[in-house]
Amino acid sequence: MAGRTFAVGLGALGWMVFPPEHRTLLAELAELAASAREHA
């Protein structure tokens, strides 16, 4: 649970700090991670 909270906080920080191109990359990585969890 703490790891997930940390990851969400880090993602939110990145979303605010990084330019739009990086936001798109972060969104794609998050989607891949969610997909991998569903199939695990």
C-alpha cells in the first residue's frame, strides 16, 4: 500500500513538473503497468 501511494505521489509530481511530452510518456507507462497487473 505504501509503495502504491509513493508511486501515485511521484506520478503526480512528475505530471506537474515535466513538459507535455513527458506527461504523455508517463501516461503510457502507467497504462502499461496497469495492464501488466491485470494479466499477472
